[in-house]
Amino acid sequence: MTQINSCVEDLSGKGFEERIKKNIVVVDFFAEWCMPCVMMSPVIEDMAEKFLGKIDFCKINIDENEKIASKFNVMSIPTLIIFKKGKEAGRITGSLPNDILEEKLRKFI
């Protein structure tokens, strides 16, 4: 696992299952070639800072982790899956502006 920045963790297949077991974790399923994913990256980073200590944020590249994307039926990207103690609690697909994403995420705290 490598750090993208101080708030958003880049997951690989090895650390995924263990990581999502911790409290509330938002996993951003993305691909480097996906323009909406690239546009969402600063939004995700902003949310990670706003929800620091309440929600953890991670990214997982679907091209490098196809089995995980398939396991969770990620059919389009970007897809954010919100996990609570290892169980899927919600899903957000597509690009959203900061204020709308923040509003949606507050419901999980």
C-alpha cells in the first residue's frame, strides 16, 4: 500500500479485505484512463480531509485489481463503495461536486 497523499490510501488486492473492516471506509474504484475518475480525485481528497477521523478514504485501481472490482460488481467508474465494518453500506456511481458528495457521505456517519 502506498500513500497518494496524507488522507487517501492507495490499496492493492492484498490489503483490501483487512482495510475495509475498519469502521467506515469509502473505496474509490477508478482507472487512470477514466476522465471522470481523474476529475473526482481532488473531490475525494477534499472529502478525506473534511471527514478525517470519521471516514477513511482509499482508492483501488480496477485495472490492477480486476477480481476485487468484479467481486463488488463495479460496472462503471468512478464508483465509491462505502463500507461499514467490512459490509457494503452504500454506493455512489459517477462524478459529483464536493457539496453533493459531502451531503451523501454525512448520512453514513
